[in-house]
Amino acid sequence: MTEPMVATFDLVKSFAVRRGFFAQRKSRLVAVDRVTLTINVGETLGLVGESGCGKSTLGLTLMQLYEPTSGQVRFDGKDLVGMPPAQLNKVRRKMQMIYQDPYASLDPRMNVEEILTEPLVIHEVGSRQDRLAEAQRLLDVVGLPGDALGRFPSEFSGGQQQRIGIARALMLQPKMLICDEPVSSLDVSVQAQILNLLRDLQAEFGLTYLFISHNIAVTRFISRRIGVMYLGRLVEIGPSAAIVDNPLHPYTQALIAAVPDPHPSDIHRQRKLSGDVPSPIDRPTGCAFHPRCRFAASFDEERCSRVEPQLRALRPDHAVACHFAERITAQSAPATHNPTPKVA
């Protein structure tokens, strides 16, 4: 079998924090907790979850912009953890990011030509004429006119700014793009345009995507597989259609129920989440989701609160971290609505 583009093994990223009066107590905030996953060449893996679940931190740790606390990250067959900076800088050319806020990710003091050619300047690729030609070519690829090179980010709409960000990410001819909520700040109609553009670029350049989003409907549209994160842990992963149509984990069911439905059913209402996300500093023992789980009390709350469930395969290519996933699946009727967006 072909080696995956990205593979992580028990990846952990934690941060030191101080708490209490005068910040005297030292604690650890675990943002990414023992995540093991693979992303195959040419596929899109979607990563969904509530704000603060560790999605973006995982993406930044894959890029080695955050140094992992422990675990392993392999990219294109190379182990990135502990790699010398000069060698890591060369590898980073093949893994680029698209950011959530397009305007904040673009330097307002630089025009589009300077923004697009900066990666080539940093990595000393080509002459000035070659860089300019490549910038013009990629502007055409992302659907912007050539005269945009002399203009500044503030002169463009949000969707156009994100197209500039995408063009910049493509300047070094990467193999993989980490898309960190790239459409969440855009209007719905513009979201559709950017999603279609990303799919077209993937087909044209053979790109691999990690698509991070809190919107499971958008993620299903663009992703082949979806991973669901909760408090830094991967609680379910599988084919997009299976995750959305037949979710195994109660948290995944709640995320799907959160998608607006003009005609919600009783099952749809029952699956809604209650309570707040626990602190990643004082995470619950056992299953981190059990304080909010509607099944814990009726099944075996003591087991849920004491024993941490491990990710296990229940269906082909579909794994879940839940003690009672089989019973929950048997009791839960399929969702009565399809949250897949219609994209023109």
C-alpha cells in the first residue's frame, strides 16, 4: 500500500498554564491528547468539533509551528519531530496553510504581488521575473484578474482575499494544504465558490487536504473522511457519508442535530447538547463526554466516569471511542434530515 501523506501516532500537545491567586499554581492544558490518524495521498480528511476542541492546534502541530509535547508526526515518509530547522524548512514548502480570517492573514502594507512572491523570496526560488510570472499564473487559477497584483488586500472582498490566500499557499507547489476553517468567515454564497475552487484545485494539482471546520455539513461536502474531536481527543472517524448518516458516537449525533433544520423531528431535538464544554485543564475522568451524554445515566454512568474509552473499529474504516456505541446505535433512529449543503 502507498504510504500515507500524513500519519500521527499518539500525538500530544499541551501548554503550561498558571492558575489561582497570583498565578501560583502550575497546570497543564492538554489541547491535543494522544491523536493517531492518517491522511492518504490525494484525499481530504475533515476535522470537526466545537470551538476549543483542539482542531486548529492539531493542524499547527502537524506543521510543527507548535512543537509536539510527545508522539510522532510523519509527513511524506519523513519524521518531523526533532528534525533540524534547516531540513524542516525545506519540508514545510510541501505543506502550507489556508487561514480562517483571510484579511488578518494578509499583510495590509504589502500589495498582492509582494504577498504572493514572498514565499518564493524566502525560499530563494527563481528570479524576480519567474516569481512575477508564477504569481500572475496563480491569480488566474484562483479566478482573480492579473491587475490585482498592484492592489492591496483592503481593496478586495472577503472571498477575493481568501482567493489571494489560496494562491499564496500554492506558490511553493505544495503537496498538502491545511485548511483551518477557510470559509467560516464568508457569506454562504461565497463559501460555495471557495469550496468548489478547493475541489477543482485538488483535482488539478493532486493536493491532499486537512479541512478543519466546526460545520459538519460543509465538511461532508468536501471531505472523503471525517474525524470528530472532543476535548483534544479523536472520538470518531470514518467515511463522510457514514459519519453524517449513521453516527456512532453521541457527540457526533449532537453535532449533526445542531445543523439548522426547518422541520426538526423528536429525535433531532433529543440529540441536542446540553451543558458547557468542560475545561481542558480539569477534564472529566473516564469518558470526557460523559457529563453531557444523554446515555451515560441509563447505561453505566460509573463505567463512563471511570474508564476512558479507546478508539475501536465497529464498521469497515469507521472507528469510535464509546463504551456503548453498539447499544446507542441500536436505540438511535437515523437522522431525519441531510445536512449536506447544496453547492452551485
